[in-house]
Amino acid sequence: MLETFTGSDLRLVFDEARRSLGEDVLVLRTQIQRDGRRTRVELVAAPAAAIQELRQRLDPAPLVYPRAAGGRGRSGPLVIGLVGPTGAGKTTTAAKLALHPRAFGNRKVGLITLDTFRVGALEQMAQYAEVTELPLEVVYDAREMPGALQRLDGCDVVIVDTPGRSPRSKDANQQWQAMFRAAAPDEVHLVVPASMRPDLLPSLVASLSACRITHACLTKLDELHDDRAVADLAARLTWPMRWVTTGQAVPNDLHPAKAAILGALGLPVTTARSAAA
């Protein structure tokens, strides 16, 4: 989405950006360096249409809580699933979502973990649940899922944590994905670490196609020192985004995606039109 143009003359560099990206090019950053008689101009730009599309994805539809829907659709808690690669921070993100008031307000949250494969994963989730007094269900088989959801029926929100398995581990993937589908999540968030190479995304998404991803969540933004890399990865995640995380602190390092990603681009959170409204 972002492209960098360089040269010795600002007008010529801008003209090159306009020829490459179109008349609606949006300049996000300009840097001019002078060394004696030499001038170096660096301009970072993107098509305005691409920025607008990104803005729309960072403004997802509000959460709908089935229990409060006045009898419309199913009753019970809102079920949100977290899927993604090993090391993406899904378990920590689940704890942040469960505890941060920016996520679900003061609604009661329960946890389900399917991560019984990874050494220490179940212990980590159990510790979060014990310290925070959140109800936790551990599911080992798809046939156990209805009972787990029934025991959490008093919650307003249920977060389902999943293992991060290699795309080559087909048997294990099929096992936990069958359990995941049995949970029938209302939203499925692909949790992606900001340091992940963008070229690895297609194979990751393909390995999780059965999960029916609806949203994306970028984690570990604090590990990147290049705002452009954050923006480039966000642009490749074609789903709406509600949240990002910036560290290990639970729950403080959870933030609205819109402010974090537009801030990385040097753009205001609100447009002139929305501010006027």
C-alpha cells in the first residue's frame, strides 16, 4: 500500500508519485535532507482510495451481544474465537480482552481453551483464570463443546483460545478446528504478530480456512520500530480490525486498532467529514 519515492527535487518526486499512484495520491510523510549542495527528498505516499478502504476496515460494525438482542437470533453469550500461528500471543490477547474495559465494558467474560497440545499453554491460561477469577473450560474433544458452552451460559462473552500449529501438522489442526467449529463463534479473529513476514500470510490463512476468519488482530506492535511495516501488514490483512496489542502487560497493552494503525501512518483518527458530523 505504501510506496517510497526519492529524488533531488520535491516537485519532481511528487510528480513521480502521482504518475505511479494516480491523481488521488496521498502523501503521508516527506523528508528533505541537505548535505552541502546536494538535496535528497524522500516521500512516502499511498493511493487515497487505499487509505479510505483501510479506514473502513478499522471501523468495524459494533459488537452485537445475542443475549441483549431482544430475542432476535440465538440467545446466550457472544462467542469470539482467536486463531493464528504459534507465538502470536493468542492466550495473552484472550486475557487482555477478558479484562480490559475497552473490549466489552463491564460484561462478564468466560474462557474456553483448546490449546492442550503446547507445553505450558494450559497452565498459563489456568493461571490467568485463577488470578482474575474468570470461569475457564478446557475442551479436549468436539463432543465436549456443547457442555462447556452450557456451563458458561451465564457469561455475556466467551473467548475461545486455540493452539498455534504448523500448517504441516494436519491431524492436530483437524482435531482442534473441529472443536472450534463446534463452538460456532460469532467472530473469528486472526491474531498475527506485527513482526510476521507478509509473504507468509497466504499459507497461514489457507491453513485456517476452515475457521472462517471474520476479523484480524495485530499483536506485538512494540517489537517493530518501523511504522511503515505496521501499515504494510495491516493493509494485507483484509478483514476488519477491532484491537491491537503492544506488549505483554495484561490488560493495559490492548488498544483500539484504528488509533494505533492510523497513528503509525501519521493520519488523524477522524476525518474532517466525520469530525464535522
